[in-house]
Amino acid sequence: MSTGERTAGAQCPAAEIWNLMTTAVLAADREGGLLWGNGAAEMLLGRSVKSFAGESFETLLPECAEWFRHLSVDDGMLSSAIIVGSMLKSLQGGLPGHVRVQAVLTPVSGHAAGALPEGTAAVIEIIDVEETLRQDREDAATGLIEANRQLLRNLAHEIKNPLGGIRGAAQLLEGELMRDEDRECTGIIIEEADRLQALVDRFLAPYRQGEAREEVNVHEVLEHVKSLMTLEFPSGLTFVRDYDISAPTLTGDRARLTQVFLNLVRNAAEAMETERRLGTAVITLRTRIVRDVLAGAERTRRALAVDVIDNGPGVPEDMQEKIFYPLVTGRAEGSGLGLSLAQTFVRQAGGSLTLESVPGKTVFRVLLPLGRADA
């Protein structure tokens, strides 16, 4: 089929089967002209089949040009090839961009071509290398969270039993003491035992309560958090709201989402102590609808991205990989539980929480899948 004969969105006999695949698959003619792509290919390219059908794959991935030149004069001996390169795709907002991919090009003929559009001479399987690396990190993080959960539950059990004994013994001893200074000592023991008990309870909080399900307007949650933080930090801190008013409601736990954004905003405000003193501290609350993203452990067609952006000193590079671990904190008075709790709640909602930070700009992004209830 020549370039002039290509039609947008050619019919694919086995389209339903190809669309079940999570790998991007494209069908091309002998010159590399794209005939069809499955749903995963549409997500990867950020475009519909009709928009890219008829294009030459060489314009998307120039590194494959030589292979298709051989295919166009194929004598039946051309074999599959694996090509790694930078592929052009449509990014959020329709802007062009490049992504690192691995493409597997396989010539097809005879019976195999019957499951593909007429004129198909090659099948192209595309793997987003960066996305694969992100998926690996997500899988590793998920395993780590589960390991942390088991560790914390076991540790909490081992701590609570002797802690109760210590507190009970201190109460009995207090009743036998006559001097005020002696009772002051037992009072300290009881007070510290209660503090440790509360800390253990905070560790276990994410795993004790079930997730509530209701329709939540994230902008209402952000406005509530902003009001609370304005009262807590009445001077030197400015809030900027950059909302996508077209963002729909999502199904989730309002109380947990409030806790997530409360922790993120409070952390940002506390990190900008110098900026607040100078009156230059700014926190931006931004929402956007994004497409074709990895939210949690699954790829989703649409998600709501909520960014908490501050202009503070940034998170030290050596802390960025471990900042969501329990008990990791950059402040002497911090407990190291806020971000760990926030990540746990976001993951339980099927989303993800990520960090990008350089001096002068720190972005915590919460990705929450849209349409989760329907799924």
C-alpha cells in the first residue's frame, strides 16, 4: 500500500484482542507507514489512531529508518530487530516531546497478517523505558511499604506489652511514695509511657481503619486545608491557587485526603521558616487533569494531579529517596510520620505520591485516578 493509499484508522480484524494488551502495538506497511495501533499505543503516543495513521514511523523514531528500508526490498530474510531511541510523542496539553523507548520490529506475512489491517508488513511493539523504570521503582516501593507495615505492626506489638507493664508499675509505685519529688519522677515515667503509646497508635492508624468511599471535590479539600494553615501560619506565608475548574469529583475518603494535603502543606510551611520570617514564603496549590500516567501500580488513562509547590530551600538530595520512610525527617522536632502516612493513604486510594525538589522549588505531586469506582 503506498503512502497516498493509506487511510486513517484502517480496520483491524483482531482489534479487540490487541486492545487487551498493555504493551503498545502498531501495524505498519512496508515503507513504515502506520496503519493502526492498539489502545496502549494511543496512550503512549498521546494521540488517537486516526491522528497518527498514515504517518511514517520514521518521523516518530528515526533510528528505525534503516530497518524499514531493508523491509521495503525484503527478500524474505529480514529478521526482527530491537531498536532503542528517542521517540516523538504528544505530551500533556498536546505539546510535542520525546521519550526514551525500546521498539521491537517484526516482519509479518501470511497467516499472521490476517489478524492485522490489510497491507501490514511489520508489527512494532514499543516499551517506554522511562515508564518501565518508574514501574520498577513503584513495585519496589510497594514491596517496601508492605514490609514496613509488617515490621511496624510487629514492633508495635512488642513495644505495647512492656510499655503497659511499665506504666502500671509506675502507677502502683506512685501510690506508695510520700515525697512530691519522688512522685514527680513516677509522673514523668507515666507521661513518657503515654507519649510512646500515642506514637505507636499513630504508626498503626493507617492499617486500623477502613477506607470510606464518597464523592469528593478535591478543591473543597484544598480550600479547607488552606484555611487551617492560614490560621496556623498567620504571617509571612502566601497561598496561590491554580485550579483546573474542569476537574471532576473523585471517589475517595475525604478525611484521609484532607490529612494527606494537610501534612504536605504543613511540611512545606515548616520548611520555609526563613522565607516566612522574610515574608517571601509562597505555597502554590495546583490541580490538573493528566492522561496516560502511572498512578500507583497501574497505568491509567485519566488522573487528577494535585501539586503542592513551595519556594523553600528544597529537600536535601540524600534524603529525597528515603523521605517517605517512617521516622525519616529533616527537622529535629519532627516525628517522621507525616509523609509516610500521606503516602500510605494515597496508595490505598490507588494513587501515587512523588517528590521533585531543587533549592527554591519543591513539588509534591499526588496522582489520583479518575473513574476508579467504575473500574
